[in-house]
Amino acid sequence: MTLSANEVNHLKHAPAVGGVLPVFHARWSPRSFSDREVSPADLARVFEALRWAASSYNEQPWRYLVGTRNSLTYKKIFDSLGAFNQAWAGSAPVLILGASSTRFAHNGAANRNALYDLGAASSYLTLQAAALGLATHQMAGFDQDAARQAFEIPEDYAIGAVIALGYQGEPAALANEQLLAQETTPRQRKPLKDFVFSLWGSPADLG
């Protein structure tokens, strides 16, 4: 029997760790979205949160194209997606495409942190969304050249990811067994010793 959206949401929550904000453990990436629209106020809130992300020289190099359902922007972003992502992403009421300037505005020098800063800002968006009861799913599976052409994105902007935003839907609405299996499998993460080091390959003593 297919699990309900509430059951899957409970399954996907990471175990609580004392002192860590609950939103970090609650956030996950569904592929099934409900028909419920995202209010303009909540859409503004998720972007207000990312507005305060840190960036090199406070450059704030990120730019976001935001498409709501049935808009031309939404269609252009959706059309750039690969077939696998198109199979589910059309249920999300909002699609977002992020890009980042690879040149500093103050001196024209190369900004090597452009995509790093874009990713940091996008993580703020996903966490604020989770705090509002919204779901997000970030995608690398899209045609960057097609997206660049469709939106006439300048060449000195690096393209990041597409983000689907909305409310979690019922897993049973997914189109195939592969998507359903991914939706209903518990999340896993590497232990801290695998990536927090004091020397390369040597786990740090975190107490």
C-alpha cells in the first residue's frame, strides 16, 4: 500500500539532534506536489530570506527567474528540463531558475565564488520554504544552453539549478515506480567522520 503524504513526510524527517534547528532536519526534496498555489506573500518571504545570504564582497551576484503556473516564465523553465524531471516537475506551482554573475560589479574582476554564493542563497530559500510548510526540490537535470537562450541570459552569468517550489503532494500521484520508490525511501546521510577533518582524511575531534 502506498504511503500517504503525511506518512512520507514523517519518514523523511531526520532524527532530531539537540541544539540544531528543527527546520534542518525537516527539509527534504519531494517530487510530488499538490495543486495548492503558493501565495505571493510566502513567495516574497522565501526570497527575502535568501536576500540576506552571505556573499563575497557583499556582491549578491545571484539572479532568479521565477515562474508561476501557466506563466511564460514557467513554461520556458519547464521546457528546459530533462524528460525525467518533466515527468514530475509540472505538478509544482512554482519553478525557479538561478544564475550568478561571474564578474564583480565594482571592478569587473572574475568572481570565483559566484556559484558558491548562488548555492548559499538558494539554501536559505529552501530552509525558509520549509519553515513556512513549503517543499522544494533542486534539479541539475536541465539543458543550460536552452535555458540561457530562452531567457537571453548573458554569457558572464553562470547558471545554477532549477528549483521546484510548492506544497507536498500525495506520493501515489507520481507517474512511475522509480519516482514512487525515491519518494518513499528514508533519507540517509554520511556520518560526520567521513567529511569533517582535522587533517585530510583524519576525522576531527568534535567532542
